[in-house]
Amino acid sequence: MTSREQILAKVKSSQPDWRPLPPALTNVQNALSNPVEEFRTVLTNIGGAVIEVDSYEAIAAYIQQEFKDKKRIIATIPELSMMPELSGTIETGWENQDPHSYENVDLAIIGAHFGVAENAALWITEALMHQRVIPFICQQLAVVIRKTEIIPTMHEAYARIGNDEYGFGAFIAGPSKTADIEQSLVLGAHGPKSMTVFLLA
């Protein structure tokens, strides 16, 4: 018997006893009394910003005030792209270009299907990105999500997307960060330097 066969034989003879599977994840009870507030707290703690708004007009006003110095702004949300007050601010006809052409996007504004309170992750598929690279290549990222679409846990998130059909999707939570170098926290180490989430009533 070769050494390989001896090792495999020992592994095979040392298998643990069979155990029943744990309860289905969908049976996990939600312990969060206020998912929206939990989402806000977690996102703020990981370096993101949360802005509560009651209309797309309020989002437009915030963009004009806080991002007025940005040269290239794109949006995948029709309600914003068609606003007269953002005419000339938000670029049109950008969707079907070479992905490399988006390297100079200063601000991208996209929607999310839903958010997860326990880790502030936002579920976004290619249908809302228009181009897969957009939320990862832009300098600043803004995401619009309705408060009613904030769910408590990742267990519920996976149950919700389990039967969906999509070509590409990602959970995105806050700007990237690292503290590897001299234990100094750096936000936006790769990908967007900041993330703003508009919570729409």
C-alpha cells in the first residue's frame, strides 16, 4: 500500500457520525425591531453615509448641492435622468460604451433591489447597473433604496434571491477599506472612495 493509499484509508476510517441537518434558514426568527435604523447604524459604522429623502426631487437637490463640482455623473435611475433640474448634470447615452470608458466617472447613482439591515449590504443585479463595472469603477457611488425594501437578515436575503434569474449580481456594503498598512484605516482602498445611500420614504 502506497503512502497516499494509507492516508486516504485513515481519512475514510475516521469519518464522523452522520448528523441531521439544522433547521431551514427561513425559520430563523428576526430579532431586529427596527431594520431601517439598524441599516443606518451599520452603514455609518463601516464608512458609508445615509441620507433620508421623501422624493426624487430631494435626491436631485442633494446631488446639485453636494456633488456640483463633479465633472462626470451618470445615473441608471430614469426618475433622476429625466429631471429637468439635472439636465446637463447627469450624462445621457452612456450605457452601451466600452467598459474602460467609465474610468473617469466621478459619481454613479444606481438603484438596489433591497438592503439587509444586519450588515448594510445592498443587493444589486446587472439589470440595475446597466454595466457590470459601474459600481466598482466610479469614484463615488450613490444608491437609492426604499425604506420598505430593507430586510433584517442575510438569511432572508438568500431566501429572497434563491429562485431569481439574473446574469450577474452582488451584495455591496459601504466603500472598500483596509488597515493592513501601519494599522491605518483607509477608505476607498479600491473601488469607490465613498458610498452614499438615499433612503427613500
